[in-house]
Amino acid sequence: MKRHLVNIYRLGIKELWGLVRDPMLLFLIAFTFTVSTYTSGTAVPDTITHAPLGIIDEDNSQLSQRVISALYPPMFDTFEIGLDDADKGMDNGIYTFVLDIPPSFQADILAGREPSIQLNVDATRMSQAFTGAGYIQEIAMGEISSFMQRYRSNTQLPVDLEMRMRFNPNLTQAWFGSLMDIINNITMMAIILTGTALIREREHGTIEHLLAMPVTPGEIMIAKVWSMGLVVLVTSGASLVFVVQGLLNVHIEGSIPLFLVGVALHLFATTAMGIFMATVARNMPQFAMLLILILLPLQMLSGASTPRESMPKLVQDVMQFAPTTHFVELGQGVLYRGAGIDVAWKQFLALAAIGAVFFIVSMVRFRKTISQMA
Amino acid sequence: MPDSFVQRPPVAHIAGVTLHYGKTLAIDDLSLDIPSDCMVGFIGPDGVGKSSLLSLISGAHAIQEGTVEVLGGDMREKRHRDNVCPLIAYMPQGLGKNLYPTLSVEENLQFFARLFGHGAAERRRRIDDLTRSTGLYPFLGRPAGKLSGGMKQKLGLCCSLIHDPKLLILDEPTTGVDPLARAQFWNLINRIRGQQPGMSVVVATAYMDEAQKFDWLVVMDAGKILATGTPKEILARTNTDSLEAAFIALLPEEKRQGHKEIVIPPLDSNGEEDVAIEAKGLTMRFGDFTAVDHVNFTIRRGEIFGFLGSNGCGKSTTMKMLTGLLEPSEGEAWMFGKKIEPSNIDTRKRIGYMSQAFSLYSELTVLQNLVLHARLFHVPPEQVDERVNEMLERFGLTKVQNILPDNLPLGVRQRLSLAVAMVHHPDILILDEPTSGVDPVARDGFWEYLIALSRNDKVTIFITTHFMNEAERCDRISLMHSGKVLASEAPATLVEERNAPSLEDAFIQYLIDAGADAEDGGEGLAPAAAVSQEEHAERAKASRFFSMQRLISYMWREALELKRDPIRGTLVLFGSLILLIIMGYGISLDVENLRYAILDRDQTMLSNNYALNIKGSRYFIEHPPVENYQELDKRMKSGELSVVLEIPPGFARDVERGDPAQVGAWIDGAMPQRAETIKGYLQMLHTGWLQDRLTEAGIEAPSMANIEVRYRYNPDVLSLPAMVPAVIPILLLMIPAMLTALSVVREKEMGSIINLYVTSVTRTEFLLGKQVPYVLMAMVNFFLMTAMAVFLFDVHVKGSFLALTLAAFIYCIFTTGFGLLASTFTKSQIAAIFCTMVATMIPAVQFSGLINPTSSLTGGGRFIGEIYPATYMLTISRGIFSKALGFTDLYSSYIPMMIAVPVIMCTAIALLKKQEV
């Protein structure tokens, strides 16, 4: 047993040296966890900002001006345009919204003829389309009703809906963007680092050399898993503390150590995945293609970019087998919502189970194929 | 003594040249004139700068200090290099280093021939001539990677000779090549020289018997020249009768390391036959091919057992079976009476194995490699230092202990491999060509050590070699040919049996008897219409800046390599389709199926009514009600609930009385966008409920205005029609970029980048040639994905398909160029993959408008989004797919892409190096 541990330790140290000798790689790791995280954190603005809104004012009344002046930056960038510009502007994607206030709008409303304002929404820009349209309606209706209140008595029921945002009271996008970026980077790096390290040994013939020595395939694999896992664990932890907490001032509700335990479990699964992919691919170009094929869905469908519950049922079910799904839930639970192990145990368990299965499958596959790699 | 060779005009004039690798001094203020029209040999110990000097002469390495003039011009000048490149052929060290292993012999030759601008008929004639005269003709269809070492070197030579060079530079061309193939190789060179007397040949070699036959020799040591002259002159000067002895005599005292003649004490077999290794009927088949065919042998303990045979005869395979690396197809082998099984760890500890190819860790220093191996073999910790130091000293590695193996010359690396194999004092040493490329002095020192191990420590040594003087030192040798053992005897007995003058002759006779082709079917070169100097110059001039043919030859080569790896192509084409399906269906921006629960603290008809109102919405899915705040907290933390609606006590009463009442909504803000949408939904539902209450109460709702919302381009606000046109540009970015990202860096890692350094191909031709096949592949990809969108997803191209194709074409040039850029400035494939991944996935997914429009981003993200062509491709793709637009509507989005293409290509070309520095 002790011999195994010593071998695993030595081989792992060797892997770390391999990293140190490739300054470009070190730079990229550092870049990913600093610049990239920072940019992702700051890129997407809180709520809607600078949504381009074209306004056609055919009425030019007091009311229409009131509505227009209520839609102002930074939420909306408004442009007063003519009727002819509307289509072209929308076609070219210059305006996401075009609001058309019809002629004699104010007169009609005062006469109780219920006129209509038309709001055109570019529905290909889905994320802005929904929320933006909601805001515009809310603001416009608010202006219209307060305008009308001067003419009529208030007949509304005095029931209010008070909405309170939990875990992220101001809905600060940086909180979401930066943490999800870290979560994505962890997956990406774990797979790339272990997988490519194995392919490189294979292409340079060093695997053969290892096999002629008194080390077992299991030791070789575990050494790669722990060393690369450790690199990712340390850098992601540092990024969380220094970039996300320090630089972006994100308030982390939960316990970072608990999250790092989750990261470790996740790394267990993803590094094993990297090894598995490296046993399937025969050379580096094949591995690179496989990487895109696996990594892209793993990240896009994990719930880190769009809400999981809105995906088709089949996708949701299949993604239950992906470690990233549980890891994203775990990350959101622990980091934002301050969930403890008593709440998030399901995700921890799922990750551990997936990790164990992946690891065992990879190990079996690795043992079986390693002699062909030499 | 007059030196007739020196009077000739020099083919290369070297003055005051100094070369450093980092801190290591490789060449030290060296001046030399290399005479033309003859065969010049460079000899000297490992790592004295022979290879460095040759790479300077060939133009592969940039000159740091001093002057190198080759063929009458300064090699520092790019103009001159471009002119003389077609006149110089350079074969780097290492078996088949500049060849492409997946390409066949014919294709390799075609590639080089095209590179030098021969027409189709001329290529055919030259290839047939060269391969017939080298005996490679029957193997034209075989991939270069599957050739034996000797054949690889012959092919390398053919590739060098295909353009009639004036100067042929060969760096240890016969290292690792068997004697028969070696003889054939030199015959070939001599024949060619006979036909082209104007050709100068410069060779570095570790074989003194080869050097003996050269016209003029340069003896080097420590980056300096010790002596020059014809072999005779050098013998005369040193008063020796063999070049080997002369070489040793010329070395400074400390380099000789107390060199003395090797004496082998006889192996004392004290009666008992202590068997170390025994093999019976050992057979290895790879498919139909039998690599090792029923091999038997018995090796006694302490014996030095040599294995000789041509390249590819099954020696290495036999060794791998003995180490347990390969499981024999048939037969068995024992080690000290124990059966060898691949799973047995303990037998491995008793073996020291050195494989033919250098297989140590290039990321660890010499010292670190030794320590790692000592530890992995479980040398007791207190002895590790001592052992490692012993090895460093024994193999002359002390000075280089902190250097990375990649920066060491071949011979020194070989020594390191040996040291590593011995660091744990094994009982059995299995050494596969351990002395290939090692200089004579070091070789003798190494043998001394082997003999001591064998005779004093009873270490059994199983060794393969191509040096006959080494074979003579073995107790017994086995001759192998095509998987079979021909003879197994003491060397002297073999010579006697054959009545041969030397072991080498005996060996060759055995091989010929066994059917080996001794005269390599050499038909001699058909007298080629020798290309005159003027023609050469003409050819060089015509194509100095840009040659379509060179570009095409790289393009053709790249395409062939793609073709040879069908798995990769399949992954690209099917992979992108699968991804399109997954992402098209999977990514959904509709916020639906939101999980909510009610915390009803009123429990009245009215509160129930409010809850029902929410339940009726298609956006929300009800979960069991929440009982108290603690539960609320827990269930929201676990992510189970996205919204909790709290209806306060006395809600119905307050409403009844007309007092202000309040419904609370707790929304999970973890995903800000989702929270925003939830807010909107709730507000809408709430207003709706209020209206209903009013109507029920008989109060006429105030008439006001309506806002009609028209969702354009995607009236049902479905995700699929929005996502598919957006996913296509993302996939067209990531996949082609990843394809090209490895194309240059892979050549760097495998060594074939040298062809860029020493041939006249320009960087532009090199990169563009590589790019073309990938652009075509990406376009195929584009058409497939578009077809899938139309026929499977029913997402139609409403606008101009031609405009979309044009945009995709420009975009693919950009994306493949992006991969090439990543490939030019990285040094390892890993870094290139990583770099491409980081630089494509994050901007494409986050900043290019896939989810959030670029115009509403802020900070660095927005800047990246605005200069990133994927953003514009996304606009075009959405515009043409969903908005029925054409080129005239979208031309402003084409412009940034068209700017990006030259920018990215020029940067890639600028960052690519035409010489090693």
C-alpha cells in the first residue's frame, strides 16, 4: 500500500513539473482564472441596459412625450425614428424594440376609445426580448395610468405585490457571471489537462517506458488525477477569493471550503473523463475534436448559461448523468444561497456517485488500452 | 603536406561563429572553410556542436554571431537564403525526422518534389529513379511511419536528393541503421556523386569506419576544431593506424577519461548453469504480420547476449515481450525460473530497460529524470543521492544535470536513457540499441561499465547493436532476420563457420542466405539531365516571393493527412451535426416550468383564489405548500423553489375592508435573468387577478390604452428558430479553429517543421497551404448544418442563401486562420488546444450575442464582442435565416469580418518563424 502511495506521489510530482516547464500553459491557466473570470463577471450588465429602442411618435402629444421621456438610459437607449426607418433598423438588428405610438393617441384615450400602442420586438434576441418587453409595457402603462389619474378617480384595489429578491437582492449580474465562469473553467481545465497529459505521454513514447517499470496503470492514472485536480482546485479557489470576492466584490453567502469540497468531487469525475477521452482518441487532433464535442454540451446544458427547468425533458434527464449539472446546482446552492451540507447533500452525493462511476469506468478502460498505447 | 582539398573554392566559409542555447555554449568562435565537390565528414564526441554547425550551414538555425557564407553568399541575408535554399538539402538527425509518418513513401516524395517545383512528368521520373536505385520502389505505397529505420533514412535521402542539390548535408544519417542498410546507403551516395560530380556532401557521423572513406575530415571538440585534413593526414599526424585511435589521440587528456583498450575477462561458468532468461517458441503476431516467429534462447546469468539483425526484424518486439510490455501471441519466457507476465510488478523491478526511441520526460531535467526513476524503482531513500551521483559521473552527465533533455544532443540523451535504466541496479539489463549515436570514447566507457557489471556483479545483459565491434564483445550473439533467429553462437564461432574476414561480412552473408536483398536492386540512376547552375538560379528567382505550386504541395499534404485520419474527419462532420441538435433543442431561453410554492398564512377563500391564479399559469409548476419560514429558507436554499408567494394573515379581511394588503413574493436571485423574468410574470398575473376581482365586484375597469406586443421574426417566440441560426456560427468557429490549431504546433512537436526552415517555401505559402483543406472542410460542415437546419429543424433560410454562403466562407477563413495563429505562437499541442478553447468558447458563448446582445454588454466583454467576427456572423446568420435579408441589407456586418481575415493571417505569418532561433 505504502509503495502504491509513494509511486502515485512521485508520478504526480512529475506531472506538475510538466506544467511548470510549459510557461505558455501556466499563463493560460492564470489568464483563465483571472482575466477571463473578471471579464465574464463584468460583461453582462445588471438587468437590462442599453437596450436599443426605436420610438415612432405619430401623436406628438403631451402623453406620448411623457411615455417617451419615461424610457431613458441606462436601461434603454432611445432613438426617435420615422415610420420608414423602423423595418430597416430592426432588420439590421439596430433596434431590439420599436415602439409605435399611433396618431391622436391622447385624444382617443381621453375619449375612452382604448387606443393601442404597438411594440415590435426582435424575438431572435430572446434574452432581451422578454424582459425588455415587460419593462416597456410596465413603464408605458404606468405613465398612462398616472396621466389618467388626473382625470379620473382611482378605482384600483389596494393590494400590492411586494417582491423580494433573495440571495442576490439587486440581481447583480457579476455575481452570476463570474461564478459561473469559474465553474465552467474548472470543468474545461480538468478535462484538458489530464486528457492532453496522457496523449502527450502516448505520442512521446513515455507510456511504454512507464509500463516497463514497477508501477501499475492504476497508479499512473491516479497520479494524473490528483496532480491536475490539485492545480485546478488551488487556482479556482484562489480565483474565487481574490478575483470574485476581492476584485468584483461579490458577496459569497455560503462556505468556500464546502464549495471546494464540491470542486474536489467534481474534479474526480471530470479528470476521469479526461483520461477516458484520451484512451478513446488516438492522437492529439482527435482528442481536440472530442473535447469540443463533449465540453460544449456539458457546459451549455448544465444550467450555467440558461435555466435548466426550461430545457426539454429529455435533455434534462440525460444531463442528470453529467457531473456539471450537479456541480452547477451545488455551486449555486452553496455559493449564492448559503446552503450547507444539510441542504446540498443530494448534489454532493450525486457528484460523488457520478465521480466514482466515471473513475471506475475510466480505470477499467485505461488498464485495457494502455498496453496498446505503448 | 599540401592539402589539395583546401585549394578548392570553399562551398561554405565560416568565420568567428559562436552559438549559444540559453546559457550553454554550443559553438565557440569557430572558423572553417569547407572544400567543395567532395565528401566532408565531421567527427567528434557527442554534444560538441556538430549538429549545431550543420544546422547553421543549412540555414535551419538563425546565426547569432559570426559569418556563415554558403554557396557564395551570406546566410544571414534572407535574400541569399531564399536563393540558395533550393540548392541545399538537409537531412536532420533522428530517424525519419523530416518525414510525414502517415503519408506513404510515394506521397512523401511527391510532396518534396512539388515543393521544389518539378512538373508531374519530371516528378514521376525522379521518384521512380530514386526509389529504384534505393530499393524503395516496391514500398511506394507503404506509410513512412511503418518503414524500418534503414528504409526511413533512405527515404529521407531520396527526399533530399529530389531537387538535385549542390550541397547535401547529412546529420548522422546512418545512426540506428543496420550494417546492410548502411552499406547500401553509402553505395547510393557514391553512385549519386559519380553522376553529379558537382555536388558537395557534408556529413556528421559517429561511425569511424564511415569517416575513413570520406575525402576530408573535421575533428571537433567543445565547439572548436581540433584538426582537419584527409583521413590519411589525420592518421599520419597522430601516428595511429585506425581513425578510432586517431580520434581518441586527438582528444584532450581529460576527455579521454582514462580511455583504454577494452579487455573482456571470460565468463566463468562454474559448472552450474544458472539461467537468467529463457524463451521457448516466443511468437508475436500483429494481425497477419508475424513480427517474431518461434524464437528460442537461453541466457545464462552474467552473460552478455547480443541481438543482431536488420531494422524491423523483430529484435525490439522480442525485447518488449521479455519486459512484459507485450504479451506473446504464443510461447513462453521465464526470468530466473519465473514466468514473465505483464502483470507481475516484481519481475519488472529486476529489469532495467532502455527502449530504442528516446522515451524520457522532456519536461524533467537530467537530474530529475534520474531521481524520479530511482524513486519509482524504490531505491532506498538514503541511497538515492548516492546512486544518482554515481550515474551522473559514470555517464558524464554531471555538467548537464540541470538541463532539459530536449536541449541535449542525441548522444548525451542516449547516455541519460542508459543511466536511467541502470539507476536501480537491476539483475537484468535489456538494452535496445543503447549506443546508437554515441561517440566512440563514450561507447567504450559504457562497455567497460557493462563488462564490469556482467563479470563482477553477475548482471545479465541482453543488448541489441549495429556496431560490429560491440557485437564482438558479446559472449554470444543471435542473428535475427524477419522474425526468425538464423544463428546463435559466440561471435568468433560465427566468423569461423562462415569463413568470413570479419563479423560484419559473416553477418551480411547470413542475411543474404536468408533472402535479404544485398545489392538493394540498385539499378543506378538514369543519367538525370543535370540541372545547371543557371537553371537553379532561374527557378529560385521566379518563385522567390510566392509560388502557387509550393502552396499546393503543402495543401495537398495537409489534405492527405486529414484523409489518413478518417476518425478525425468523422468527428468533425458528425460531431457538428450532433452538437447542432443538442444545442438547438437544448438551449432554451424561454423561462418556463418555474417551481413555486405558497406560504398561505391566511387560509381563506380569497387567499386560495390568489394561489389558484398562479397555478393556472403555464409558466409555473406548483410544489407542495411551505409551512413556515424555516422550511421556506431550506427549500429555497436547495434550489428546489424559485419563487415562494407569501399571503399574510388577515389578507382576506384587509381586502374586504379596503385596507391596504400585501402579497409577498420571495424570488431566487441566483440567476439574475431568470429572476427578472419571474418578476415580470408575477406582476402580470397579479394585475390580471386584480382586474378579475374588480370585474367580479361589478366595478367597471377603467378604460385605458392597450399595448400590443408583436414578436417579429420568430412570432411564437420559440427557442429553436432563434437558437439554430446562432449555434451554426459558434460551431463554425470552434471546430475549424480547433482543427487548424494543431496543424503547425504538431509539426513543431514532431520535428517536421524543419522542412519549413530549410526549403524555399515561404511562411505565407506554408500557412495558406495548410489552411485551404480546412476551409473546404469547414464549408462542407456549413452546408451540412444548414441542410440539417432546413430539413430537420424546419428552420428555413428566408433570405439570400448565396449571401449566407459568402459570409460563411469569409468567416471560415477567419476561424481557420485563428487556429493557425494559436498554433504559431504556442510550443506544445496542449497549450495550443487550451489557447484555442479559451479564445473561442468564452467570447463566442458569452460576448458575441448568442444569449445577450453585444450592444448591451459592458466593459471588456463588450469590446471583445465588438471586434470579434463571430458577433457579425451571428447577425448575418440570424438576419438571413430569420429576417429574410440579403447582402445589401447586411453588408455592414461583412466589413468587420473582411478586415479580420487579413489581420489574423498577417499576425499568424508574422509570428511564424522561418528559422530556428
